[in-house]
Amino acid sequence: MSVAQRDTTPILALREVELRFVQPVDLAGRIANLLGAGLKTQVVHAVAGVDLEVKPGEVIGIVGESGCGKSTLGRIVSGILPPTAGQVHYRGKPVHDMTGQERRAYELGVQMIFQDPYASLNPRMRVREIIGEAPAAHGLIRSRDKEAYVAGLMRQVGLDPSFSQRYPHQFSGGQRQRIGIARALALKPSVIVCDEAVAALDVSIQAQVLNLFEKLRDDLDLTYLFISHNLSVVSHISDRVAIMYLGRVVELAPTDTVFTRANHPYTEALLKELPTLTPGRRTYQPIKGELPSPLDPPTGCAFHPRCPHAMPRCKAERPLLREIAPGQYSACHLNDLA
Ligand SMILES: Nc1ncnc2c1ncn2[C@@H]1O[C@H](COP(=O)(O)OP(=O)(O)OP(=O)(O)O)[C@@H](O)[C@H]1O
Ligand code: SF4
Ligand SMILES: [Mg+2]
């Protein structure tokens, strides 16, 4: 079924979602304050107002430099972190208001897969338990069916079920990520948030795991939020890409539009960072300057200190994300000049 033929209610909708981390002054800071240092509580605006609608069956890539808030956004969507402002809607209902069965359906329905499969798998548990424990505990399967259920999932992710008695350290990095995927699938989710899910793997293994994600999406009708700092990784799998900068989405567009008609100067800069495969030509151009601290973000457009097109207005006024062509959203004052 094509995305266009599906139910048009977004499976996920983020409405002005924000998350601020408050970092209290630590013991050393409190002692320094006794000596007059004047240190204050610091607030990191990790996600600073994100609106996003995800259709059932869609794959949205979330891309941006380290620290721009991708993982925090993923954790909010998965219900691991409650937003400090704004709302997440799942299947048309605000998650904040959900209780009982509805809340449980959301918590099972949205699963997260992490970058480092080794760190996220309990080293003392056998694969059989890692994959089968949660669905049994949630009553999705009966204990006596666990072995067959785990074997089916292992086959689905390309693992030999006869290894189900082994421990995580007995598998390769790629196999461990497959165990992590099977563990998420065991809860029969509709949405999977993949946070740098292939970043720790060798390039050849990355391609295999990305292919597995694509196959599972088709077979199981899954929706993905695919987080990566690498635009080319998400381009293989995503229908649309959201580019994040310092806690905000600065451009959102279909993947091919991002590659052929990027609008935002930050997206253009990310594209220039991608190494080309043309032999003998190295066109890699890193983005100038460093990502500013989210503790003290620049005024106006947060990208202005690094933007080659910055104008006086950019320092004073924050551009809003708006539709600049059908399906293409960008937050840049240059669009007002056209
Ligand atoms: N638990 C926390 N307490 C305080 N600040 C945090 C916490 N988690 C994240 N941050 C800060 O929030 C901001 C966003 O972090 P986040 O991990 O979401 O970024 P990211 O885009 O996933 O980065 P990376 O690509 O390195 O994974 C960063 O400045 C980070 O230091
Ligand atoms: S608003 Fe100004 S600083 Fe920001 S991306 Fe556009 S031109 Fe650059
Ligand atoms: Mg992260």
C-alpha cells in the first residue's frame, strides 16, 4: 500500500515540543559560590519548539550535528522523557492525557533502537531472554510460546535461532544490532525510533542493517523516525528529512528535494560536507565555525554566526519554519527576499 492510500491521520504529531534540561550548580560550584564565584543553574534548551507530523508508514530522517537535540527528540517521541512544553500526539490523541490501556498501547507501540547495541543489551542475559522477556511480561505471548516466538523474530532479523542460548558478547556488532531490532519488534510496535542505529557499524554492515530496516518496514508496515548525524545514511531510507539546528527543525522536505533543491543555508552546508565519490576530486567542505553552545544560543537565527548569507535581520529576528514550496518547509529570512 502506498503512503498516499493509507489513513491520513498522522500516527505521530509533535506540537511545539520543547525540552529544557536544568543543570543545577554542582558541589564544586556551590563551594566556589561561597568564595563569590556567582555560578548559576544552567538551562539547556535541547529541543526548542518542534512541530512535526508523521504519516503511518512514513520514514522521517532527523539530521543535524552532534548536540542539536536529535536523541532528546527521539526520547520524547518514545515517551522516555516527558516534554517540558508542547505535546506529542499518538494516533490523534495527546500522549500526556493517556492512561491505562491507551497509555500502554502507546508505550508498546513506539519503540526505540539505540546506537550502541552492546551497551543497550544486558550482558548477563541470554538472547532468548533479551528478546522474549518483555513480550511475556506484557502478556503479548504465553510463556510456553516464548521459544517459538523468539525463534521467529531471530529469523526475521537474519539471525540463526539455534544461537538463542548465547550471550550478547558472543555476537558481532552487526548481529548485536539485529538482536536489538528483534527485541524492539517483539513488542509489536507501529513506530520505531532508530537513534544512530547503524553509526557504530562498519560501512558494509551498515548497508546490510539498513536493508533489513527497509525490509521490515515493508513486511510489518512500520513507521520510522531515523536519527543520524549523517545525511547520506538517512537518504537511503527516508521519505522526508527534517534538518535540526540547536533544538529546532530548520528545513523539512522530501528526501530528493533536500538533495536537489535544498533551501536552508544550513542544509546546503551539510550537503557540501558529504564527501563525493568522484575519483581524484575531493569536494568535502566542513561547515565553518563550531556549533554554538545550547546554553547560550545566538540571537535571531541561531545559524547566523556561521551563515555565509547572514544579514542584519538574521541577528535580530528568528525566522519561522514555513512552507516555501509544496511540501518543503524552511526557516530562513532569505525566502522573504524572493
Ligand atoms: N540528561 C541531560 N542533561 C543535561 N543536558 C543534556 C542531557 N541530555 C542531553 N543534554 C544536552 O542537550 C543537548 C542535545 O543533546 P542530544 O543528545 O539530544 O543531541 P544529539 O543531537 O543527539 O547529539 P549526538 O549527535 O551527539 O548524539 C546537548 O547540548 C546535550 O549536552
Ligand atoms: S535566516 Fe539569515 S542567518 Fe539564518 S540561515 Fe537564513 S540567511 Fe542565514
Ligand atoms: Mg544523539
